[in-house]
Amino acid sequence: MKNKQIDLSNHLFAQLERLSDESLTADQLAMEIDRGKAITSVAQQIIANGKLALEAQSLLSDGDIKKIPLFLEQSHYAS
């Protein structure tokens, strides 16, 4: 996997900087707002996916489950 958590953070801060650009026209600002909403939506899903993987790993560590479902295995995402 080529993207890391820090990449998500960098994208979010870059979008914040674009939204803070006072030289944007009204149309450009509207476009950045739409882009920001899309980025936020995807970011929320990435975070939820990571949280689910961590919860599964915790259940495995606690002995509550014997095996993590294949689609949640960390090795599936690692490179």
C-alpha cells in the first residue's frame, strides 16, 4: 500500500490551506468547498476502515475471536 495515515493528514491540511486562500474568486472558492466535501467524505471512510481493522485486531488479541476475516487482515493491506 502506498498511502499512509500521514498522507491523509497532509491532504486534509492542504485542502484547509486552499480553503483559506483569500485570493480565490467566489467560483474558485465554491469549487474548493465542493472538493473539500468530497475529500472529507473519503477521509471519513478511510478512518472508519482503519478503526474497524483496529477493533478486529483487538478482538483477536483479547481472544474474543479466533481469526480475523480475510477482508480485515492487516497483511492484506500491507506492502
